[in-house]
Amino acid sequence: MNCSRCRSLFDPAHEGSLDPGSPLRAEFDEHLSGCPDCSEGWSQWRQAMTALQGAAAGRASRDEIEAVLAAVERAAQRPAPGPLAHEAAFRHGLLLAAAQQDAGRRRRVAALLVAAASGAMAASVAFILCWPRAHAAAPAQPPSSSPPVAAAPAPSPREPREPSPIVIDTKPLADVLRTLGERVQQQLLAHREERPRPSSPSMSAPDALPPVPSVAAFVPLPGEVLVSRADGQLSLTLAAASPHDVTDFRAVVPPLLQLLSAPDEEVVRLAEARLQSVRGQVEKLTGPAPADAPRKDSPPGWRRLLGLPPTEAPAPPPGTRWRSWWEAVEPLLPNLGGAT
Amino acid sequence: MRSAEADARPGTRAHPPSFPAGEAARSETPKVPVNDEEAQASDQALALQAAAGGREAFAELVARHTRGLHCVLHAALRDRHRSEDLTQEVWIKVFGALPRYRPAGSFRSWLYSIALNHLRDALRSGRARQPPPTPDVEGLVDEEARQPAERRDEVRSVRLVVAGLDEPFRTALTLVDLAGLSYAEAAATSGCSLGTVKSRVHRARLAFRDAWLARPAPRPPARSSPDWRPSP
């Protein structure tokens, strides 16, 4: 055995994977006894590995265990996030992101956000270019009395034209959204008492969540609001692509209150109206629908989840022109049907 | 390697186990495992008990693996406080994912997969800073506070040297030599083959040996009372 081979056996010999009775181990020991360099190296190896193994992690102390258990129990007492809700959105009611559940949806929304952000950036550039003249010509405006829900800092004509960060003060909205959540929760609970649903055997535990979450999801596009109604939970998500979208949020809240306080049929009607709006936006991207395309006004998810009877939809004739169009359009509609 | 943490995502999770303070769960004192196989089986049994709401079982898992998790996370972050926070966050994730734990594989592989995925997420999202050049190892020896000063110095030196190793050898070394995982468990945790892990651990040990032998001489132990007098 040469020195290189001997040194390569330091690790298995120290680990114990080199069988003490094997001929290889005998050769190893024989070489060590006759080679001072390898003997020194073996001594150093054992010294280093002994120190390394001596630093191995042991059992945690009682204080460490209690600290971890306390943190876990604190986290377990927080309300669980809804099916479509981000935890931060649940807590604060406002999230500047396109909240989607899977990567495919995120990519589609990201593409729409990029398109909207490009438009917003072009508008901002035009605004900055026109600002000095408009500001010089316009008379002084009285300060607005509306609360500072969200505002983008006004660009100064003398400052370099860098994109200003979106500054959002969510505090004025927090109370509104909290009140909104409480109202929806009360209505949902009252609605469930009026019309109990059959529970699944697997979820029949008294402390289990309701068997079928009733969720009405609206398609979030830039500047739109995603409303996620689960049993006893509410989450609101604002997908904002530009400061214009953020400032418009104040205008979104009142109809949202009306929407959520409406009966289920009204919710469906407004949801379908929202779908029409989304469809119009999608048509801008994909072109208009063919004339023979049937209206897909009643996605089954909303009606099924809300316990409403399905509407009659005409059976599509096979091979028609609209079908290929719809197959191209439908993937662009995230959360279509509202079922999650 | 995202499977373990994907299971732990809040949006998809089942109900985390609650600790109803059931006396039955509290009364089942876990046995101390004797060898590695017994430890694995014991970990799996504890995980199942914890998933059913056994607080003592979960506490025993925490007792067994918290310092190992901390070693691995600290070696990557080199920040004692942040690694402590991340260790607690990992346990919170594990607690939420326990109902979906299946005792088909090693519990430690599952646990450390969640830890490494959480570490990557934290580094990617900026919640955990990039490691500073000088590791903060002072706090790590608090846990060995009852040990002699020479022993604490040696532990501090070992962790300083380990934190200075390069990735992915550092993680392989910490998983196997500090956290006590087997090669197979480390391979499952890291998502690479058994041979790769063995090679990484061997190279990491060589690097550790070289750095350990080249480290500066340890400081002499501090005296309790100064043997000098200030000049008048």
C-alpha cells in the first residue's frame, strides 16, 4: 500500500466502515506503522474528526423546547388563510400582487400585469412630460378632503425622471376591510343556518371546517379586486399595476360593500357582469369572438358552490368556429368559474 | 426537492394538529432510542403521535432535532439570531405539515428537506440576509454553557471552521456530522445521489481537517481576577 492509498482510507477507517479484520485494514495498519508521514496524517485526521464529532448537536434544553412550542402554538392560533387568500391579505386586506394559486395562473396574470404596467408607464411618461406646462397653466387647486388611502408621489419637473415608488397607506383601509369581513362572515353564517348543506362523512368532526367551501372568485386583473368568500372568511386582493390602479381602489370599496351584502343571486349576477367585463378585456387581446359563439354566462362553479340550480346552456355544435376561439380564450381567464 | 415544503404550504394544508392537552397524549413519554434505526422508527412514531395531537411527542421531536436544525441553518446564515428565528419558522411549518406526513421515508429527511427549502425561500425573498463574512458563533456555545471553557472554545472553533466551508460541502457536512443524518438521509434531504453525498462529505472533511489544523491557536482561558495592577 502506498501513501496515497493509505490516506484515502483515513475517512472509512475513522468512520468504522473499514472492517478491522479485513486484509485491507491490516495493510492500512501495517503502512501506518512504517510510515511516519502517514502516521502523523492519521493522527491529525483523528484529531480533527474527533473535534468535529464533538460539536455535534445534542438535545435541546427545556428553554429551547418551550420557546419552539410557544412559537408553534402562537402560529396555530392565527386564523387559517382562505383558499384563495394570502395570509398577509387576510390580515391587512390589501395585497399589492396578483394573487393566484398556481404558477400557470401567475404567469398569465403576470403577462397581463406587464401589459398594463407598460401602458401605465407610457401614461406616466406622458404625464411627466406634460406636467410642467399643465402645472404652470392650471390655477391652484384646493386640497382634497378625501382620506389619503393611496397616493403616488407627484413627480417634480426638476427632478430626474425616475419611476416613483408606489406608496400605499393601508391603515385607512384596514378598518373598512375589517368591518367588511365581519359583515360577510355574519351573512355567511346566517345563510348557512337558513340552508344547511349535507356534510361529508370525512369532515364530520365538530371542529372541522365546513365540508364545501363556498367561494365566489372574481377574476383579478390589474386594478381589479379579487373577492374570495369562504365560509367565515374573507380576503380581498388588489392587483395594482400602476399608481392609477391604487388610487382607484377607493372607488372600488363601496360597490364591493354592496356586492357582498347582496343575496346570492345578486352576487352571481354581478359576477357574471364582471365576467363579461373580463371577456371584453380578453377580446382586446385575442380578437373578437365569432358571431356564432354562444354566451358562456353561467360558469358552473359559482352556481354549484353557491348551491344554485344550473342554468341551461346550449350544447355546442362540434367543430364550429367559435369552439377553437373559446379554447384559445379560456386559458386566459384565470379562476374562471370561481371554483377552487 | 420541493415536495416536502409544497406539502407545508398554508394554502394547501390540512388542519394542523391541535394540542388539546389530552392527558393520554401527555402521558405517553417517548422512549430514548438506542441506535440509529431505532431512532428513525422512534421519530416516525413520534411524528404520527404529534400529528394526532400529542404534545409530548412533538416536544420530543423538538428536543431531538432543534439543535441539529440550528446547526444547519446557522452554518448557512452565520447569524445566530436569524438562524434561531428560522429554526422556529421551520418547526411552525413542520407542525402545519404533520397531518400529511407519511412514515414511508425517514422523518429526519422530511424535516431537513423542509428546513433547507425554507432556508432557500428565506434567502431568495431577502428575509434572511446573505451570510456575513465573519460568522456569529458566540451564541452557539450558550447551549454548552455548562461545559468547561476549553470545550466551549473547541465547539466554537469547530463551528467557525464549518461555517467557512463552501457550499454544497458545508451543508453535506453539517447534515451528516453535526445534525447526525445518515448518508442516505442526507442524500434524500439534499436531493442528490448517495455517492454525491458521500463524495461531498469526504471533501468537506478534508477541507475541515486542513482548516482545523491551520486555525489560529486557541486563546488562553480568561482569568477570573486580573494579576496586574493599574499604574498609579
